[in-house]
Amino acid sequence: MVGINPKDLAPTAAVKCFGAGTAACIADLVTFPLDTAKVRLQIQGESRPMEGEGGLKYRGVFGTIATMVRTEGPRSLYSGLVAGLQRQMSFASVRIGLYDSMKQFYTRGSENVSVGTRLLAGCTTGAMAVAFAQPTDVVKVRFQAQVRMAEGAKRYNSTMDAYRTIARDEGVKGLWKGCIPNITRNAIVNCAELVTYDILKELILKYDLLTDNLPCHFTAAFGAGFCTTIVASPVDVVKTRFMNSPPGQYNSAINCALTMLTREGPTAFYKGFVPSFLRLGSWNIVMFVSYEQIKRAIMRVQQSWESPS
């Protein structure tokens, strides 16, 4: 990312990967209930025939959260958290932590980085991250959507049980279900998120609107979250539906998207938009602010070790 003070040691790729994974876990801990509400709203339409006369169970972000707390208890808001944290440590560390390294790879060390190069770097690290984290994403979504099971029944008893059950019942490929739409989504998300943050932060510093500190990071992160939500919501809904579906419900991610379009209309692709924005906006703010501070803290410790006593 831009804004490193020349007199400071530049963070290594290892520092960035560790910082990104840790910051993403912090952001998940803060925003996970919003993510769970988003998943519930996104899958609601596909269960409409089973809902019958009662109508929709969830209405709005905070209505969904209130319903979940009332009917399933507060812990339901954090269903799938373990898999979510596993996902962030393996996923964010790659897609965010290696972003600067990938920019340098494509520019061969040049400091002049075009928007196209930034987009290419974002797409690359986003796709690479899916290769590491797809099973954790599948398990996280399955846990968050577990309410669809019968009263008192649970689809999976624990995170490890979910991994084992999916591999046993659906084969190892079941853990990679929705990999293609997830690669598509994360390439889009990574580009919208990292490139927007990168450019906004660069412009803020270039025109001396703010110093390279918390207000600057907050502003750039908020803009990144808003842009990401608009761009990525349709792919995110398809990814959630497809990954949560039982075997045979959809032939492919494209079939899932077409089914949604014909049965529910175009607005189905923006189901859960408000919780998506609340979640992505707040997630980006917490993550990027934490990421910048963690990097600086590690580098300060490293400098203190290397400086003569």
C-alpha cells in the first residue's frame, strides 16, 4: 500500500501476510453478525415455497438479527465463526498481504503503477486466495444458513464435523463447491476493495487532504467498502446460494443465477444489499485500520531489535 515513510523499514511480504490475516480476523469478530444476516437474507428467496402462508421470515438487517436472537439465541449470530476465522487467516493473508508484491511483480519493481496493473494484481491475489480458502468458505456459509434445517436438527455439529461430513457425503469436490463463482467474486471484490483503497489513499496523501494516519485510512476504507458492495453483490448472492445448496439443486453457478433471475427477478441479485454494505463498509474500516496499525507495530518492534542498544 502507499504511504510508507521512506525512513522506516518497508514491511516484508511475511509481515504483510500476517498483518492482513490478523486484521481480517479482528474485522470478522466485529462484523460477523452482519455477515450472518446477509447470508440469511440472500438464501431466503430459494426457500419461499416452504415458507407458505407465513411469508418471509426475515425482513431487513436488524429485523433479521432480532429474529435470529429471539428464535435461535444470540450465539446463532456467530454460527460458523471458527470457519470464518480460518478462512480469513488463509484467505486475507494471500489476497491482501501479497497485493503489493504482485504489483511489484507485474511492474518489475517500477514505482509507476497504472490502474490496469493494480486491477491485474488484485485479480491475481483474489484468485490465488480461493485456492487456499474455498473449503473454509463453504463450511462458513453452511453454518450461517443452518436455520433451514428442521426444528432441533443441525446440519453439522462442529466445524471439523462439517469438513468431514461434506467430504464424505459429497466427495472432496464438495469442499470446493462454488469455486468458480467464488474466484469470480473474489477477483471482483479484491479489485474493488484493494484498488479503491489504494487509489483513494494515494490521492488523499498526494493532495495533502489528510496525513497518513487513522482518518486517512478510515476515509479510504469507507470508500472501498461502498464501491465493493455495489460491484460484488450479484456475484456474492449467487455464490452464497450455490455453496449452500444441496447436491443436484443447481447444475452450475450459471444455472443458479438463471434460476434466480427467472423465479425471483433481477432484484434477487441484490438481496441482502444493506447488510452487505453495513458489513463490507464496517469490515473494510476495521480491517484496513487494523492492518495499517499492525504493520507499523511490527516494524517498530523490528526496528527496536535491529537498532544498537
